[in-house]
Amino acid sequence: MKEYDYLIVGAGLFGATFAYLAHKKGLRCLVIEKRSHSGGNLYCRQIEDINVHVYGAHIFHTSDKRVWDFVNSIVPFNRYTNCPVAQAPDGKLYNLPFNMNTFYQMWGVKTPEEAACKLEEQRKDAVNKMKTDGITEPRNLEEQALSLIGRDIYEQLIKGYTEKQWGRPCNELPAFIIRRLPVRLTFDNNYFNDAYQGIPIGGYNKLIDGLLEGSDVMLDVDFFNNREKWMDMADKVVFTGKIDEYYGYRFGKLEYRTVRFETEILDNPNYQGNAVVNYTSANVPFTRIIEHKHFETFGNAVYDNPHTIISREYSTEWKDGMEPFYPVNDARNQAIFLKYKDLAYKEQGIIFGGRLAEYKYYDMAPIVSKVLNLFD
């Protein structure tokens, strides 16, 4: 009889949720994590009494009441609503997602009918131009976006931001990256359509700590430094790391995009008045600025703390040693991943889960839902 029922490699959201549900069933779990903290990319560091999202902004949102009730049973969530703003190349500020506020700011239209007519005019111009050039179907992201939203919004709010995010011109990116663009003919700045959204009161560390309660957790442990030792300690394994690393990169390395953060403490209680401001100009090197206090402090309460903390985000190519953020879902990487996935499917006694093990970008709620479904 081994010491643990499950070895869980990685203390991110997938691993922590699995550990919680397993512990509830009386199973013994050992969670090992190569970083010096648990929580994966949800980890927050408290600076100047502000919870700083160290690995970028995370907003929990879902329409699945079971998932919402589950996370709130661990820690209550606040009322934060994601309403980002974009500073465009023309110097103006625009509301996101694209809604009546955006269209008024862009064109001065005041009614849904006026906005719909302007959008249709812009789309027709783009499609007719492509037809003139002999293009019947969008061949790349640029053509796809133009056919969906037109040139004005594309050039002011999509082109520069997307090229910074992916490090490639839009006309070299696949069209499927933008299958559709949400357009609302209402004055609604709420970025998500989900029924529920918010941030854990006190930060994400409280959620992760609650999920890991009852399990043994070891930090600063690299599974691959002594793989056999760790696997021998449990009957089964939950692996949330990079699937290509698990198989020794035998089919090649999967590629990612990553993000570099510049975080700054300011002697200013309110720097930008919003948690998220995107910078869509190609001439601005960062993609957005996050002002962390706005995730958990609302209204004039932001002035209770004389300091604020901002993080500038720079999207960049991933290299070994960097934190992998976003899978590069092109044909080459998907072909490599499918080979690893086939190996994983044949494994006995091991579960592969999470964004790195499944080479898939996940929002948080689907991760929780997936683990709940495993236990169902």
C-alpha cells in the first residue's frame, strides 16, 4: 500500500480542485509544485495592501451555477465586473467590447439603427474590396476581421493589439483566431455575457489555499528531477505540467506565447480609473496596463489607500525557462500535440489536465467544471 492515493503534479487550479474533491472522498493526496508558491498563474502577491495578480489579470466568470456555487463555497467572491477600456492609435479612449458606447465614440452614432447601418456599410466595403481582388473567403486574420467589423474598428482597436499579442502581422495569422467578433447594439460595457463574475474576496490565494486544505503540499519540487521517486509514492498520478516535457519532447517541443510584466508602485491612489486599459497602437510596446486595486476596491474607496500598483504587459515569444502562457494553435503545433495526446490516451493510472497538459488555453470556470465532471 502506497503512502498516497494520488500524486498531483502542479498546484494550479486544476491540481488544487482535484485535490479538494479527492480529499472530500477520503483520498490521500500529495501535491508537488516546482514554483515557490501554489496557485499557478492565479497567484497573488500582497503589496501595499493590494493583491497583485503576478501573472496577469484573472477574472472568474461563468454561467454554470454549479461552478459558481462551488468556488463561493470555498471563498466568497466580490461584484467585480470586467469593463475594459482601449486607448487607440487616434489617442481616444473606447469602451470594450464593441457596443453602442464604442460606436458612438468611433462614429458619433446614437441609435442602434444608425450603428447597424454604419457597421453594414463598413463590412460591405471590406467584402467588396476582397471580391475585387479575387478573394472569395478570408485567408488570414486581417481579412476575417475586416469582413466582420470593417476597417475603422479593425485599424483602431484590433490590428495593433493583435500583432503585439502574437508577434506577427495580422495578414500572416490564421483567420480562425477571430471566428467571430462580439457586437452589441446596446450601451453595455460588461465584457462577459456570463451570469456570474467576480474576484475572490481577499484574492485568489484564499481560493487556492482553501482547495488545498487537507492535502500535503510540497513547493520548490521539480517532478522531473526525481520522477520515479514521486510516482512510486502514489497509486495514481494527476499531471498538469507540459505534456511534451512528460514524454521527453520525443515529437518535438510545443510552442507558446508568453507575457513579461513590469510592475510599479505609484504614489497615486488612482492611476487610470479602471482595472484594465488596452493599448492598441503598434507604437506602444505593451499591450495593456492593469491597475490591481480596482479588482477589489470600488468607488471612492480607492482613495483610502494613497498608493496604487500597475503592471504593464508585454507579449513576447516563449523560450525555455520562460513561463508558457498561450498555446500557438497553428497546424504544426496541433499535429505535434495530437501525437502526445495519443500517448496520453493509452496511459493507465494517470490523468492529464489543465492548459499545459492539454495544450489548450482555458478560462478558470471550465477548468473547475472539468474536474467536477471527472468526479461525477
